[in-house]
Amino acid sequence: MNRSLLGTLGMGLGSVACEAKTPQNETVSTVPIVIATWDNRKATKAAMDALAKGQSALDAVEAGARVPEADVKDTSVGYGGFPDRDGNVTLDACIMDEKGNAGSVACLKNIMHPISVARKVMEDTPHVMLVGEGALDFAKAKGFEEENLLSENAEKAWKKWLVKKEYKPKINAERHDTIGILAVDAQGQISGACTTSGMAYKLAGRVGDSPIIGAGMYVDNEVGGAAATGLGEYVMKTLGSFLIVELMRQGMSPQEACEEAIRRVVKKYEGTDEAFQIGYIAVNKKGETGAYSIRKGFNYAVYQEENKVFEATHMV
Ligand code: SD4
């Protein structure tokens, strides 16, 4: 089979993958694949590099998520992220492995790599989620260093925002880059991660969908994984990523499942105005992918043989 041809065919509308059967008779992809929200190709590359070195899907998604976290130009994740309305950069992240283990941090300040703290919560504590001061104390105890994450650019933008203090999230216009990243390794093991600085100028203490297991990201190794970006409040109210994985379990393709999840949230909240944007990505055990958003403007990166970015299809 021509793998490089397969790698470039049909991405985004259910890509074709090389398949094999496991001893349990499951069909799995034998070509590793990484998918991420937005044009996070540097992250999908870091994740694929980790897989190529023989690291796990979990290592891969962590490595991928760390890329935008350290990128000062990315104003929706980690260092350089836009702050809340009091000028504090507060970070949300979660991670999940192929065994169904999960870890998460929310409203974490001053730590550049919340995804790695989330992994430590998963691996070194009996808990799933730590927030605020407790999360920061835990991170410091694990050797993470405190840093100022408010970049000059983000501080300038925040001071400009303070003049009118209007809270109007504009997802596409800001070209948000919250990263949800999912990897399937050559053995068909699936892991996922999600990390963000959340909505710019949010109320102090606001936590979005991104660190909520099942909302911002969800993985079930029997089925596949999904991740979200956009207006977190609506993703949380509908547990979007969990829903997509369950729809795939019932037989939908990743693309169909993303579309159904978007249809449901739009129907329930009747929101199609400019600010109401959600984008989903999904991958199944066979390595097929899907993505869909409410409005135009959501794109995503897929690395399978080649590292490419695609515009998602959308509802309105
Ligand atoms: C949130 N879902 O905190 C995030 C925001 C986002 O790109 O996706 N931004 O609600």
C-alpha cells in the first residue's frame, strides 16, 4: 500500500489508514497519527517526533502540548497567553492516557507547562484535578519553577482592553490557538491532551472546558479520542468530547460524530451569533479523523506521513 499517498488522501473527511487486527479482533491503525486543534503543526511535529523515537502516545501528546505553552506568540496558551481581567494569566490543562487515567489542573498561575503538571497529578496522586493555589503548591513541590507568564504584548492588549472593559469573546477573529491534541501510536494506543490560558479577560477564577475530562478532551482506547476549542461554557454544558467518543462507539465516523455534537449544541442553545464558536476534532482507533465547527474559521493540523493543516467544514 502506498502510505504517503494514503497519508495525503481524504484527511479531514475520514482519512484512510493502514489497518491491522489486534488479537481481540479490533481494527487498529498501524500508521501513527496526531491531530491537533488549530494550525498547531509545530506541536503535531513534536508529537510525531516523540512517536518516531518509540515514545508512547502519552509522551507524544505531552510533547506536542508543551510547544504552544512555551510560545510567547501564542496568546491563548501558556506563556504569552492573554490574562484574566485582573491581569493574571491563569492556565487550564488536562491529559489522558490509553488506560483511561486522567490528570488535570485549573486556574494555575506562573507555571509555563500546565500539561506536565496535569500529567504529574495523574501519575503521582490519587486525584484527577487540582486547582488554583493547591495546583501551584503541588507543581512547586514537583520541581516546576514559578515564572511571570504575562508577556509585554499580552499586558499591552490587556491595558487596552481595560479602557472599555467589554467582554466579547471573538473566537475566530482572535484566531485562538487553544490546543487539543490526540495521538494514536503504531500499536493503536490513544492518548490526548488539552491546554489553554482560557478566554481572554475572563473573570478571575473562571475555568473553561479545557481541563474538564470529557469536555475539553476525552479518550477511550477502545474507541478513539476527541478534543474541543471555542466557547468553553457550551462545551462544558454538553460534555462535547465525551459525547463524540460515545457517538463513535455507536458506529459514527469521527467526522459524523463531530457534526452531530455541533448540531446538538447549536440546537440546544440556538446560538449561531458571531461569538458562538466551537470546533471539535476526533480520531478513532483506525486512525480516521474528523473535524467540524459551528462557524467558518476553525482549522486543525493532522500529521500522518505528512504534517498538514486543514480548514474544518462548518455548520453556518
Ligand atoms: C475556554 N475553550 O477556556 C477555551 C478557549 C479556547 O481557543 O478554546 N480558545 O473556553
